[in-house]
Amino acid sequence: MRIIDLQLQIKQINKQTIPDLEKQKQRILEQTIPNLEAQKEKLLKETIPSVAGSIKRLVEITIPTLKTEISLLEMSINPPYLVGTHIVGRIYTHDYPVKPKKKLIVVVAIITGIICGIFLAFFLEFIGKEED
């Protein structure tokens, strides 16, 4: 009985399901191929030129700009004239520290004061004569 049922199912599939699937396949092919061709034309006319323009802009403008920014950042990180310190020669120290020479400073101050005083006296005398 089971074999007969399976044979009937096979006949039904061959008579009804396969022709239905063939019709459906033909309908899909008839509808899909024009849609695919329209999509192909749209890609060729619109999408590909815009993508090519974007690629050209990236290659000509964006990438060089980014490269200059990278080089500027690298220069700011590593200053070119920064060198570590090192000792040039021997360091000499004296046993006795240098002291200010008090006598010399006092003598120079007195002489400078006398000269400035004389100059001020002559200058005041000169201004006083012009007023008369």
C-alpha cells in the first residue's frame, strides 16, 4: 500500500508540481532579468562615477592632507634640536671663594659722586642764568 501511495505522489509531482515550478521559474526569469539589467545600467551611470569621484578625491586631497598632518604631529613629538646634555670639559673649583672688593667700590662711588655733584652744580648754574 505504501508503495502505491508513493507512486501516486510521484505521478502527482510529475503532473502538477513540476509544471507549476517551471511556470514560476519562467515568470521569475521574465521579471528578474529586466530588473537586473536596469540595476546594471543604474550602477554604470550613477554609482560607479560617484564612487570613482570619491576615490579620486581621497587620492588627491584627503590622503596628502593626512600625510602632512602625520608629519606635523611627528615633528611636534620629536623636536629636531633637542639633544641630551653632556659634559664639555673638566670643572675647576677654587679653594677660596671670590669676595667683593669693598674698598674699591667705596672709592669708585666717592669719585662718581664728586663728578656728578660738579656736573649738577654747573647745570643748575646754567639754568639759573637763562631765567635772568
